[in-house]
Amino acid sequence: MFGDWWRRIRRGVAGGVRQRVTRRGLVFTAAAVLVGIGAFVSANNLLFLLFAVMLAALLVSGLVSRLTLAELQVDFSLPEHIAARQKAAARVQIRNQKRLTAFSVRLSGVQPSPIPADLYFPVLPPRSVVQVTVEAEFPRRGRYRENAFEFSTRFPFGFTERRIRVTLERDILVYPCLEPQPGFPELLHAVNGEIEARLRGRGSDFYRIRPYEPLESARHVDWKATAHTGELQVREFAQDQDPLAVLVLDLPSGLTRPAWFERVVECCSYLVWHTAQRDARVRFRTQYYDLSIPAEGDVYHVLRYLAVVSPAAGPEVPEPPEEPACSVVFTARAHAFEEAGWELAFFVTPETFPAAAAESMAAAEP
């Protein structure tokens, strides 16, 4: 039974344990060497006894630190939807599977790590689970398949610091940052204004009362409002169908402008997220992707695509929508889109975000 228990401990610490001698350990080791030299030179039994006790302390320190880190497991849980550079509440669980109490254990993330600071656990009871909530933050969008953590301890005497690395094989998808960046709110305001203008129609839902315009039908005149204001007023109704916003991301434009491409990916995410909150219909397109919200999916389908999208050479400019829409095109080839029928769209070009364009040009230079 003891042999099985010892083999489990050895498996728990084998292969991943690293050791670093601390300053206290160096001082103690130097003192032990001096005591040993003095014992051999003077043949003093008391010095021999003291030397033996100091060697035993070093051996016990190494053994206890190994036992402390043996059979420790970590689990890391995140919310379903995570955006880059935005804090999210994460749950960290530490499981001590052995029958011994673990003292003075520190957990840290291996960079790049979503955990910003080390976590310290003074006591981990045997056969127990300790859970803490921390703020996790991912620096960039993308797919994170491995998350590495390190357990470390200086228990019991602080002579050495032992570390063991634990890698979690977990697929974490991080969306682009949804926080407003310079230029994003202005573009969103323009899109919202266009959507607001397209809300006017001849549907069944009342929209507003406004002044009469020449050549309008008299059947829409609101006589009560006209009598109240002294001028002709008409009733305006909302369209039966929600307005359409079309966002187009030109993938080939990012081949020579990586920094600008990352900026417009975040801008796409920002516009898609906030436009969808207005209950407007959104159609997001690239050379290889086309999705309408909410007819074919929700906003998270688009965010998942934008989390992993990358510049790519592809077919030419896509066809413009057949129905009236508010279109925003992210491209460095505005002239090509204009020739293809997108002349009424809002164009977001490298000149729109000059700082990102400058970074792209600097990165492209040899």
C-alpha cells in the first residue's frame, strides 16, 4: 500500500518539477559547508552533529516541498462569450487529491496568461477543492487551445522554490474587442442615422407626426394635429420590414496592412454588436462568408467568425445588395467597389484609421 502511494506521488511530480535555490537556501548551504569543514578540521563531535542536522534539514525541505506539490490539479472555467481586452469573471478550482495537507501553495499563469496576478493558498486541506473567482483578460482575439499554469511552493523552510507546470487542453474562443476605439462611435452614429431615416415608411405601426411635404397624398393628413398647429401635418408609419445594414469586410485588403486589418475587424465587431442591439437586420459579408441576422443566425455567429478571420486572397468584389440598405465597406480598394455598384456605401479605408495604416506600412518595410 505504501509503495502504491509513493508511486502516485512520484508520477504527480515527475517530468514537470523545477527547482530554484533561494537566497535563504544559498546562505544556509554556505553555512552548512563551513560547519562541515570546521567539523572535519577540528574533529569536534558537536560540529559533526550540527552538520548532520543541517544536511537533514536540506533533505527534509526537498522531500516536503515535493509532497506539497504532489497530486494538485487545477481547473479553469470562463463565461461562454469573451472579448479581447475586456475583463471576465473566471472560476479557478484547485483540487488536492492526496491525503496530506498542502501548505503555502502559489498558482500563477504562464505567459501569455489570462490570470493577471498570482493566487496564494496558505492551506489546501486533503481531498478537498478550493475555488476562487478572478478577473481574466485575453490580450487579443483568436483561439486559445492551451492554458498553462504553474504551482510553486517554498514550504517548509524557504531554502528552495519548487515549481510544477500544468497544461489544460481547452479550446477557448476570444472575440475581437467590443469597446469603442477612436472613430468607431462616429461611424456607428452615421449608420444609426441612416437606419433611422429608413424607418419611415407606410407600414401599420405609427412612427411620428411631421409637417406635410409637397406632392404627398392627402389621406395621410392628421387633421387634429393640423388644427392644433395651423399647418398641415401628416402621420408617418414605420416600415413593415426592419431596415437592413450590410457590412462588408474585404479580406485581400489586409494582406499588406495587418495592423489596419486588425483595427477594422474590431470595428466590424463593434458595429455588428451595436447595430444588432437596435433590432435592425444585419448582413455581414466577406469573400468567403455571408450571414444575415436574425434570419440565418445571431450576432454571436458573426463574432465567432471575426475571432479567427485572417487576410486572404479571394474572389473579386461581391455583388451589392438588391434591396435598399445602409452599407459599410471595409476595404483598401474603394475604387473597385465603386465600379461594382457600391458607390452609395460608407467606405472605411486605411485613411480612416491613419495610425493603424502607419503601423501596417512600418511592419511591411524590410
